Amino acid sequence: MRPVVKIEHLTKTFKGKKAVDDVSFSVHQGEVVAILGPNGAGKTTTILMMLGLLNPTAGSAQLFGQDTKTKEVRERIGVMLQEVSLMDGLKVKEILRLFRSYYPNPLPLETLLKITGLGESDLKRRVEKLSGGQKRRVAFALALAGNPDLLFFDEPTVGMDIAARKSFWENIQHLKKQGKTILFSTHYLQEADDIADRIILFQNGVIKADGTPDDMKRQLTKQSVSFLTKDVLPKKFFLQEPFVSDCFVKDGRMVILTDDTDAVLAKIYAEQLEVRDIRVEKGRLEEAFEQLMDQERDGDVV
Ligand SMILES: Nc1ncnc2c1ncn2[C@@H]1O[C@H](COP(=O)(O)OP(=O)(O)OP(=O)(O)O)[C@@H](O)[C@H]1O
Ligand SMILES: [Mg+2]
């Protein structure tokens, strides 16, 4: 199947500094992808290049197999940028009407109001008089106005209160069920883990990791099985197994680092080892993410 988003060797240099450095990935229909990374990682720059709003220094971006600037592509995408800028002077109702008129099959106004939680009374208000959170609701409505197949959200929940955030993600789940393809950027690992099928982790303009939240846990975290034992076991006993990456004694416990804790347990039972107090530790993604960021700060690039 042809990818909905395809970017190849995308690079952007600002004043000699690479903000995005040779980034390539594809996204397929129905995927919900989180672009996760700290401030300045290159998330917004990548999204703007994908949308054709910023010219790449090198590389290319295609949406639906076409140049991102074509009318056919424009009609099939919805976008909510990090900096929400609405047309001052217009009432909410007018701006929604205007945006709906750009698309061949816009969503009915009532549907947009229902999804975004905007009320009838909001429609009469001028956009510049809205609060930050209300502006986000309008921006969300504008992103959905054309009933797009592909949606981009750059840090959508910043500035939303807890209720608005919850309702936003419920809407995203609903859009996913309809088969929409969704890309969103976030600093929040929890959001990425909860919502996305796939996380692309950005750091310093490059992709550090790409996979399902579970893949990411496996890539970034160490899982272990540890236990107490009276027998003296040679390290080789475990190290000879392909699924064991290390084996050592810590605080009187034998610790086996592995990417398959079930296989380690199976071996313990199969060999009928006399062990007690078995503990299985699955690495937490949160820890792994922090670890990765710390390593970067310490200059120890993974
Ligand atoms: N127009 C610009 N001119 C010069 N430098 C820029 C410009 N836009 C972005 N940068 C730089 O490029 C790098 C990546 O910025 P970008 O906005 O893509 O990061 P981000 O991951 O979206 O960060 P945040 O989480 O803060 O939104 C940063 O170092 C930033 O200072
Ligand atoms: Mg950004």
C-alpha cells in the first residue's frame, strides 16, 4: 500500500545549524503517529516541511504520493499548528464558514461544534477576544472543517485544561476509528504512549528511535529477572542464551538482563533451579525516555 506520508532525507539548516538532519520515514493509512521530543528537537520544522510550509534545504516530502502543495493534497489534510493564528476581526461563525467553503465535502457546522465543544454563544464572538484554550478549540474545528483523511497537530494540548485535553484525545480516538491518519507532536511521553500506535523520537534534529510504544520499551529499556539462590551458578549458564544480554550479582541477587523475561523464567523452570523471590522488572518507558535525555545532556550520544 502506498504510504500517506513519505519523507526522504529531509534536512533543514538555519544559519549553518542543522535543525533537521536527514530525516526519513513513511506513515501508512490509519496510523496514529506521535512525534516525540524535547524543545528544539526539530518537530515543528519537520511538520512544516511535510506540509510544504517551509522549504527543505535538502530532501523531499510527499503526501498521498504527491507534492504537498497541490490542491488535491490540500483538500485532504487538516492542520493545527503550534502557533494558533486566527484571522482577527472575524467572528467564530464567519471563520468556520470561510474554512468550510474551501473544501468539497466539509463537515456540517453542527458536527464541528459537537466535536470541538464550541457552543452557539461562541459563534458570535470575535476570535481575538477568545481565551487561548478557546482559540485552540476553534483551531481544532478548522483542522476538521474539510473532513480530512490526514491530520497534523503540532503540540495540540498545550494550553488546554484537563477536561479539554481528555475530550481532545477522545476525539482523536474517534477519528482513528474512522480510518484517519494522524500525526501529532508532543513533549509528553504519556500522551504518546497512551494514544499513538507508533512513536518517532526526535532529538537534535535526528530520529533516535521509531516504533510502537512496546518496541520503544524494548529498544530503550532493560528488562531483568532477578532471584536469590543458594547454588553458585556460572554466569555462562545464562549468558550462552541469545536472549540474555548480561548477568551479574547485585545485593546478593543474581540479575539477568534480557529482552525476553519469559524465556529466562522458562529456563529457570526447565533446569529446575532452586531459586526464591523471583522478581521480573519490565523497564518503564518514562524512565527510558528520561535516561535517553540524560545521556544526551551528558554528551554521551546513544
Ligand atoms: N525560523 C527559524 N530560524 C532559525 N532557527 C530556527 C527557526 N525555526 C526553528 N529554528 C531552530 O531549529 C531548531 C528546531 O526547532 P523546532 O521548532 O523544529 O523544534 P521543536 O521540536 O518543534 O521544539 P518545541 O518543542 O519547542 O516546539 C531549534 O534549534 C530552533 O531554534
Ligand atoms: Mg515545536
